[in-house]
Amino acid sequence: MSGQLNNGQLNDGRLNGRLNEPAYSLDKPPEPHPSSVSPWEGAGGELARWRESLPEVAAILAIFVGAGAVCGLLWEWLWSPPTGVAYHHEWILDRNGLTVDFSGTGLYVVIAAVVGLVLGLVVALVFDHDEVVTLGALVLGGVLAAGVMWLVGTSLGPPDPHTVAKTAADFEPVAGDLRVHGKGSFLALPMGSLVGATISLFSFARRHVGPHG
């Protein structure tokens, strides 16, 4: 009888001990709630993400800057300057010059859009480690390439005809310079690269998913 009481008391003690145990171990504190994570930790993670992608970003920017220089050479080579004359130290377009005055702008937009589209397709296909970083580098590279293209092309073209006409004799032929009319024309290259990247990323994602999802 005493043996049975002792066993009962032992079972009651084990039960009471289990009820009195804490909900978690004191040696392992509970994990913090996601909402309690400091915003500085998230910012640090994004900074590390971009820091790891620096070589990729540098390569993309170098490709765009080089492409912009080549586009500037091609732009100046294909362009025909508008013709005009000096009159009373002012530059005046002749009949033929009026028809080709905006040809430089149109040629700039066509070359920039086509090259931007091709660059966007190729770069997004090759640098596919982080799509967000790639798209950001594409936008920055497109802006840089547009500026480099303009700088190289205008540097190789004729000087400002208004400046030349100030020291020229009346009716002396003076060729027009290579220029871009309208700031919106400079968006052709970065917009083209974004369109190309979007097509490339969408097609690449569909190839991975497959025709049946």
C-alpha cells in the first residue's frame, strides 16, 4: 500500500513539475518579431546587395559609355551639315539648308533608339544575377551614353555657324553645326535600353517557366 502511495506521489510530482515549466527555455530567448527589426538593418542589407553588384554595375556603365562614343562617331559620319551663308555677320540658312536643318536630330534619335534597344537586350541577358540592379545600371548607363554620343558627335562636327559668321564676309558659305533640337531627344537611348531589357527579361522568364507554367 505504501508502495502504491509513493508511486502516486511521484506521478503527481512529475505532473506538477511539467505544469510549472516555462513556455520556452531560458537558455534560448524567443526570436524577435519581424516588425521589431531595425530599419537600419534592412538598409544595411540593401547596401551590401549593391556593394556586391559593383563590378557588374561598373561593367554595364563601361559598355554604355563605349557604345555612346561609337554612336557619336557614327552620328557625325552619317550626317550632312545644313548649308548657309553669312550676311551682315549673321548666319542665314539657304534653301537646301532649311530642308536638312533637323536631320541631325532625327539621325540622333534613330541611332540612339536602335543601339539602346540592342544594348538593353544583350545586357539584360548577360547580367542576370540581380534584375533590379541591372535595370538601375541600364538607366544610368543609358543617360551617360546619350551624353557621350552628343559630346563626341558635336565635337567632331563643324563649329557654331553663328560664331563663324561674325568674322565672315557677306555671302560667304558657312556650314551648319551638328546639334540636337529638343531635350526629349536625349531620352531615345535610355528608353530604348529599358524596352530592350524588358523584352529580354520577359522572354527569359517565359523560357524558364515553360509553355505550361
